Amino acid sequence: MKPTFSIRLLLFLFAISVTVPLVILLVYTLYSAVITKTQNARVSAVGLAQAAANDVTIFLNGVELHLTSIAERSEIRVALQDPLTCSRTLQILQYSLPEASFFVVLDEQGKPICTILANDLTQFPFSAQPWFSAARDGNQVIVTAPQSGLVPDRNILLLAYPLQAPGETKQGIVLAGVDPAQLQTVLTHQQLNPEEILVLLDGEGTLLALTPDPSQLSGTNLRTAEFVQTALSQIQGNVQTRGLDGTERIFGFTTVPQTGWRVIAGVPTGSAFASAWQYAMINGTLLLIAILLVAAAARWYTKRIERPLNALVEATTAVTQGDLTTRVSVQGPPELAQLAVQFNAMVDAREAFDKALRLANDKYRTLIEQLPAVVYRTLPDKGNRALFVNAVIQDLLGYAPEEWMANPGLWSEHIHPEDRARVAAALAQSSTLNQPLTVEYRLFTRDGRLVWVRDQARALPHHNGQPRMLQGIVFDITSHKLADERMAYLAQLLDQVHDAIIATDAEHKITAWNRAAQEMYGWQATEALGQPLDKIVATEITAQTKTALEETLQAEGACRFEVEQYRKTGEPLFVESTTMMLRNHAQEITGYVSVNRDMTAHQHAEQKLERRTAHAEALAHTAAALNARLEFDAVVRAIASETARALKVPLAFVFLYKENSNSFRLAAAFGLSESCTAALMEIPYVYPIALDSPPTLYSRNWASLAMWSNAGRGEMPRLTGALTVPLRHKDEWVGLVSAATTDQTRPFTTEDSELLAGLADQAALAVANARLFDQVRAGRQRLQTLSRRLVEVQETERHAIARELHDEIGQSLTGLSLVLEMAARALPHGVNVNLAEAQSIVNQIMKQVRNLSLELRPAMLDDLGLVPALTWQVQRYSTQTGIHVDLKLMGLEGKRFPTAVETAAYRIVQEALTNIARYARVQHAKVRVWTEDHTLGLMIEDAGIGFEADAALSSNQSSGLIGMRERAMLLGGHFVLESAPGQGTRVNAKLPLRDFVERRVRERAL
């Protein structure tokens, strides 16, 4: 190459080096202009979208405000109960909300009640829509997606708001239908430049409105469009892409609050970049002129500097080849001479620098070898081929530095598959933006272990800005990652705990606040952390209690207590708190940890259980008190007293229903004097309810009733209120029971009503039972009187027949026997054979008459008493039957008993012995008679074949057994029959000796 050509080339390069900064400046200016215009266009697009979103929000807020005001109107609420006037009311209210196309009122099942639409809506599945239950159970307006099928060939937006009938819990919904065409009108409020567009989409990507030309895509789902996908995935932002018509635009988008709708504004990129390109053309022309001028100047200067520069080139070539002894001496322009001087100085400095560099390299290598991390250099444009890696790579991954540098693919192969894409993206971003790289990822070691590393690198760029070399350090962070995972696990575990866990520092500022604490107190963690505990958790605690708790914490390190606290909304909570004190190794207090459990529901449940238990105890006590009495008057009085006791009132009344007069009369009163009660009992009371009404509780101020004001004026207290419950038994009126109070501060509650209703159920049953008992007792008394009279008549008849047999027939037979005996003596010998036979027959008849008289009623029972009669009966029985009877009489010597008792005892023993002779098949029997505690006891026992005692008594076929039991029961005594097949028979009876009838009646009444 000729020296002239070489100098020219150098000068040409010099000219280029002068113009390159100008080119870079131009490119940067153009880039800045494009960036500025692009940013302005993005801001403009987002602002346009926000303005349109505000218009849509204002429109929807207006509709919601009118809809809620309409739903609060009584005419609409009555629609749930009176659908006949609903449509007319909706037509009138249509003028108050012109934005709505129509109204529909639904009940809680989704059934249309009324509408101003002419078409039939009953087939539309309102209840199956996902927004239906949210609107019915919520308390805010729900905006639905476009609905088809309500209006032919049109999609309609629905706004739903809950509706409640007055005085009922039954819910409904009022719907307002809005035509999307009105949204189109809202979008046209914005002034758009040519080719700018506004798009309104719902949350699913369906087109609601489009300006300026909405007719093409009305009702179309645009989710597949790139700018729509981006808008639906973010709340607000912008994106540059092609629109539906193929035009490149910058799309700004934002969200309409509370609906999930997206408003998208498109600004064409051509209009945004037009001024920037015009600016670039002007500056490019000026730059070209400047380059030409510089090239001409360089050519002119070439001739003056060609020779000195060649000398410098030769010297430079020698230096680059390692000859640092080369020096130049140039004669020529001062600048080149000065350049020669500087070149020589540079060579001297280069020689000194090489020496210092060798020393620095030795120090750097020593530092790299001692650093506990992997240090590396790679070439990013050569597939990340490693230029250098220190020996720590072998400790970390098990590969020698030579192996690692020889195989460029080892690094990417050992990255965990789940981390490769992330690391590649971070590396590309760092190279593109020329920024330091910091990334954490996982690497597999040679033996298959997995380690976490933090890779920090910086690119060393060329003069053109491209990375020349990547230099970095890799740290082993496996232990830190495991610790972070452990901390994350513990944090997640704390969030799963159902109790609120609150940690504070030594100054009681909150340092930890789990999810349960957020739910329990209503404060989010971002609100609570760093705040004083008493500011977030308001606690109702006395100074004395607080001091005691602090002393317990100091002494034991932990304490448990129950306290009333408050939520963020001011709602009270009953909390069980366990607080622990935290100390460091020097026993200094570092903080506190509290585990709080919401016991509010538990406390309410306990209080409710206590009330239920008290009511149950009161009902049980009342039941026991009523069941202990059977007399009608006693039961009625007990109802009044138990009502006053259970409800803790001073007065209680019991009224009984009189069917003949269709009124009530006072039967018992508690808390009034006898004279006042007697006066009130004389007044019929017509209670102001229908006799066929259900058993509902009635309460009214009885002080104004004439019944109370006219009776016992001087004694009757002034009542401030009363609670009354009907008494019914088997759907029939029994009466009324009332609890009354004279205390203005004692109102009757629902719990009082429930308790009194329970008392009334028991009272009605007790009154009915008492009436039945009176009827049964009266019947039993009549039956006992009749039975006793029959027994007396029977014994009287027996006594009369026995005496008649003994006195009349016996005497006649005795006279006949004497006449026959005298006739026999007067006749000649041999003629009296027939007379002797007749006399024998008469004697036999006399004996039978005597026995019959004794069987009917032994005279000695009336004359001598029970003991001689039983002794004679046993002896006679043994003689007649051959059965030996072991008779023992204890405490009966010389005593006489009431005639009825002696007769019953004698008949029981007589009948029992007769049954033994007939059925027992034994030769021995026992009879025991004794007295104790004014009672005569009887026991007749045999060891015979026995029988089924219960079956014999219940069959009513054994008149003897039934007669013995009736005789004992008529006297108020007891009769027990014990027998079983093969186990003999025992008869036990106890007969009262004094006031037997009255005592038995009293016992049964109790």
C-alpha cells in the first residue's frame, strides 16, 4: 500500500470518526423524539380511555342511584305482596329513570312478579344466572353482562338491586334494563381525532359500544384480539399493536369501577410519529452536508501530515510488536511534533504500565483463588464460552476449571429445567439494557445434588455498545434459601391458625399480624404493622387488672386472661388471650406474643344455655309442683304460684273457661288478698280474642281494663303490664294464665313469652288431669260406697239367714226330733223302726243346718271376737279337711277390733283356707295374724302346686281371690297375692284399724 493512500485512508477514517458522533446525535435526537411522541401518544390514549370511563361511570352511577331510590319506594316494595298494581307503578316510575329501557320485579325464587315489557319473561331462567344470588343476598347494585332473550334481537344490560317486602324477611330483586346503545351515546361525548377509536368491552371481552362506527361489531366478542387480551389482563395500561382494521395504533385502556368493563382508546401511530420523521429529514440533510465538508478538509490536510504520520505508524507498529525501545523524532507541524513527544511518553508509560499490570495480575489471581465464590469471565457472543473460572467451581459443582472451560454447554445443562427460561430472559434483558445481572437459580452438581446460587455479573462492552465480555461472581445461597423457605413455611403456618397471633416489640408496637388477626379485628396487616397495639386493639381493662397482668408476666413469663376488646368497626369482642414475654440471651425484654381466641359466640352460647337451663329448671320445677297435686283447687293455685315464681313477677292469675257463658272466670290469683281475689272471682271476664284462634301470646296493659278498675278498688294494685297465654288441651279451651307486673322497669321479653308458653302447656295438662282425677275420685268413692254397702248387706243377710237357720229352723227340727222320740216311746216294741229312721234323718238335717249357719256367720265372731272365731274356724277346718293348720296369733289376746275389720279378716282367712283345701293338694298350711302400727296383718301360706297369680286376678274368674282383694281395698288396706306354678301360694293382707278409709284416700291424693 502506498504511503499516500494509507494517510488518506487514515484521514478518511478521521473524518468518519468526526461525523459518527453527529450521526449518533441525530439518531439519538430522532429516537428521543420518537420516544417522546410515543409516550405522549400513550398518555393521550390512556387519558382518553379514562375520560370515557369516567363518563360511563357517571352514567352507571346515575342509573344505580335512581334504581336504589326506586327500590326504596313503598310502591315497589308493596309489589312483592300486591303484584296487581306492580306494572302500573313501574310505568309511572319509568319517567324517573329515562336511562332504563324497562323494569322487572322478581321474587326471591327468580319468578317475575311484574314488568313493563310486553313479552313473557316467565321462561327466562333468572334464578340460574350467576348474578341472581349475589344481587338477592347482597346490599348493592349488581351490573350484569349483556343478556339475550329478554328483548327480541337485542342484548340488554341489567342492573339488579335487592328488594324487601315491608314487615317480612322475604327478599326480591328489582331489575333495570339498559340498552347498550345508550353507552354508545356516552362514548360519543369524547371529541376524537380522525382514525381515533373508543371501544367499551365487558369483562368477557364482548363489545358493548364502539365509536365512531359501532354497527360493524355490535355484540361481538373480541377476546382474540391482541390489544383486547392485554386490556383484559390488566387494570390500566397501554399497548402498541394493530387494530381490528389492520391499522397500527397505540391503545390505552382502563377499567370502569365496580363492573370489570374495559374502555380502550386507540391512537394511530402514523400521526404520532409524523413530526418526528420530518425533524429527522431536516437534520439528516444538514448532517450530509457537514460530512462532505469534513471529507474535503481531510483531503486537503492529507498532504501536510502524510510523512510525519507514516513515521508515527512505523513506530506504533514496532511498539505493538513488543518493541518498547522504539522512539520517534518528527519534524513538521507543531501538532505532529507534540504527538511524537506524547508517543514517546506513551511508550514510556506503557513500559511502566506493563510492569504494574504484571504485579496487579499476581495480586488479582491471589484474591480470586482465596474468594469463597465462583469468579468467571465468559464471552456472550460465543455461546457463553468460559474464558476463566476459579477453582471454587470444583467445590461447588464438582467440575475442575479446565473441564468447565472446555465444555461451553455445561452451564446451561446444569441449570434446573424450571429456571432455564427465567435465567435466559434475565441474561437477555441485561445484555439489551446494558445493566448489571443479578439472578438466583438452581444448579445440579456432578453427583446430582441441587444447590441454589446467586449470579451477579456485569458486561464489559465494546466501543459500539455491544457486550465484549461478561464478568461475574456466583455465590452459594442454598442455606439462605432453605432458611427463607422455613420462614415462609412458618408464616404460612401462622396464617392457617384460627386464633389471632399478634407479636409486638418491647415498646408494644406490632411486628406480626396473621390472617386470623385480620379477620378477627378487621385491620389489615399493612394497617396494623408498626402501630401501637392499644391503637389497633382497643381493650376494656381496668388499671388494677392491667397491673396484675404485668406482674404475672414479669414473674411467670406468660399469663392467660379473658378481656373485652373491640373490632375496627367498634363491635365488641369477648377474647381469651394468652400472652408470653420474649427475652434475649441477656434476659432483656425483646417483645411480646399474644394468642387471642374469639370467645364471643361461645359466651353468647353459654348465656343462651344458661337461660335455656333456667327455663328448663323452671319448667321442671313447675312440672314437679303440678304433678305432686291432683286436687283441682290445689292444682289451680299451684299454677298461679309457679307462674309468679318462674317469671319473677308479683302477680299471677288463672282463668277457667266457662263454655255455657262463653267467658272466663278467675279461678286462682297469686299476690292478691283473699277478699280482692273473691271479688274478682265474681266477675265474668270476656277476653278479647276469638275462641278458635291459635295459641298465640297476647300482651296488653291491663290497668285500663274495666274488670280490674271496678273490682277491689282499694286493694287491687295498679298494673303496668301483663303477659297472657291461652290454656288449651287437645285443641279445646281450658282457660288463661297471666303474669302481671306493677314495675315500670320490668318489660316482658320474648324469653318471658317462651317460658310462659311452656308453663301454659304444662298447666293446661295439669288442669285437665285434675278434672279427670276429680271425676275418677268421685266415681271411685261412689263405687267404694256401693261395694261397702253390698258387703254390709251381704253380711247382714248372712247373719240374718244364719240366725234364722239357728233360731227358727233349728228349733223346729229340735221339736220335731223330740216329737219323734216321744212317739217312738209310746208305740209298741217293733213298730218304731220307721220312726227311728225318720229321727236319724232329722238329726242329720239339724247337723247340716247348724253347719250352714256357722258357715254363713259364726255367732262367736259377733259375740266373742276375731281370735275365738279364727281358733274355732281352724280347728273345724282341720277336722273337716284333714289339713293341719299352723295358727299363730300375735298381739291379739283380749282385743276386739271394728266389726268391718274382724269380718274382713275372718272372711279372708276362711276363703284362703277353702282355696287350699280345693286346689293346693297339701296336708299343711300356715296362718299368721298380728297387729302393728294400727294395722292388722294377715298371712296365709301353703307349699302346694301354685298358679299364675296375675293371670288369676286379671281373668276375673276367681271370685274368691277377687272378693278377698275387694274386702281389703274397701277398708283402705293392702292385698298382695304371691304364687307361681310349683312354688306354693302366699296371701298377704293389711287392714287399717283406725281411720282406715280417710287415710287411704289421703295417700291416693298425694
